[in-house]
Amino acid sequence: MYTLKTIPEDFIVKEISNVPQKSSGKYLYAKLTKRNLNTIDALKILSKALNIKEKQIGFAGSKDKKAITEQVISFLGVSKERLSSLHIKNLQLQFLGYGDQPISLGDLIGNEFIIIVRNLDAFSITKTPLIPNYFDEQRFGKYNVEIGRCLVKKQFKDAVTLIDEPSCEDHLTKNPTDFVGALRTIPMRLLRLYLNAYQSYLWNETLALYLKKNGEIIKEEPYSQGKFIFINDAEKFKDLQIPILGFGSEELEKDEIRIILEELMRKEALTHQDFIIKQIPQLTLEGELRKAFIKVKDLKTEKEQKDELNPGKKKVTISFTLPKGSYATMAIRRIVSE
């Protein structure tokens, strides 16, 4: 079986930003290059080093941990001089300019990837223009889906137990039954990550069930939450959009997708109203449409080489661009066959 991310240098991600930069403004923009760190941990390190709150740092999307990644971030209340004085292992900051708005989720066009696939014997590359837009393993972690499920179902005690954060324990020492208060000690964007993981699991299941019924299946690939279904006739479904379940998403559900979602929600003992979280209103999430298939652009493969880290095996470098919110590892799953 091929391997990815044997070393961080095997997985390079460069954000394609659409944020305009000016010579002055309330927010300072910088390019963050990080190695072997996820975006949330990188922001924690930066906020501590700059003595600012994490919410004073804006970003457009989370980037892989075991990788070298570039992305644009914004700072509130940080000077260019203070930024240039920072020297932090595995983090580099390059001043870009200023702007009037913080950078927030979605403020990008897509991402460019340069990936080394290792540990190969005989293999083939399928230069397909379309891949299923599943959320991949990076979205889920060990307990993310279950924590998100607990939050949606208002099982706050169970969520706190699974999250296992010191700040929650400190709060519960003084307030033994205040599990909502304990959750509020956690950064809101981290709590949303758990909810998004649960939504992503439900979306993956919906697409897999739909393709199993309607597509020409070429392979089924197990992963931590179920199975990815890959098909040979993706062009038929290039315009298909599937709702991400949330408050109000029933208005987006049509035809056969609605039937699949209704069955899935019965299985989960779930309603659309469950996504309204009155106890922590900031966590209430509306539904939205997500493309079932996305285009792989600028796909290039270099000539295979000997894999110096796996004697007797080969490696190949693959590069391409994907729209925001899509997973390069999913593209590799579809493109590389052994």
C-alpha cells in the first residue's frame, strides 16, 4: 500500500488567496509557513508569543499537520515590527500588507498541492478530471464525530468527557454540574470543528449511499467512519449537489437525496431542529449545499523514481490544484491505483 506524508516535505500545500492587500488598514496580513503543525496549534503558539488572544488572528482554512503549508492570516493589534522580531521553530511569517477586514473561513479560492507518494510497486495513474468531494480522515480525528454528535444531541456531559480539556476540568472543579459552562471555556472555533466533523460524516454517508445506488462502482475503500464509494461515470453527476445537514437544510433536499437523508436521520435519531443549540447559540449551524464532485486542475505527474526511504520501492510526485474545502488525499485515493 502506498504511503503519504512519510515526512512533512512529502506534502506541500500553498493556499490560493483572494484577499486584497493594501498599504494601510486595521488588520495586518502575513503569509504563515508552518511545518509539522496543524493550523489551530500554530495559532495558539502565535497568540502566546505575541501576547494576544487567539480570536485576534484570522485564517481562511485549516491546513494539514504533517506537511509544509502556506496560508494567509490576519492579525489585529500587531505591528509589522513585532511580527518581524518573532523567531519560532517550524513557523515562519512574511509580511504581506494590510486590510480592513480580518481573514475568515472561506476567504480563499483553493489550494495548490505538491505530493510525493511513496512505497510503490506496480501502480497506475488515472488522470481523471473529476473526483468525489468526500471529507477525508483529517476531518475526523479519534473522537471528533462522536463529540459533534453529543453536542447536537445536547449530551454536554458526554461531550466534555470525550474532549478531555484541562480548562473544562478546572471549571467543573468549581461548578461540578455546569457542563455548558465548561464547554464555553474551549475556543468556539474548536467546538465548531467537532460539529463540522459530525456534519461531514453525515454528508459522506449520503454521497456514498447515493453513488452505491446510481453509479458504476470501481472500488469501495474503507476508512474510519465507513466506506468511500468511487465510480467510473462521475461525469453524469458533475452538477450534483448534496446538502450538509443543519438547521433549515430540509429546504435544500430534493428527490432521491431527501429519501437517503431521511433514512440516515432515522438511523441517527436526528432532526433538523437538533442543530439549533440554544445553550450555546454560536454553535447553531445552518445547512448548505456542497458539490458532490469537484474538478482536479493542473494535474501533473513526474517520472517515477527510486524511493530512498523505502529500498526496492518507487515514488512519484503529483501536483494539482483543488477548490477550497476539498481534500488532496481524496484526489490521491482516486488518482493512484496499485
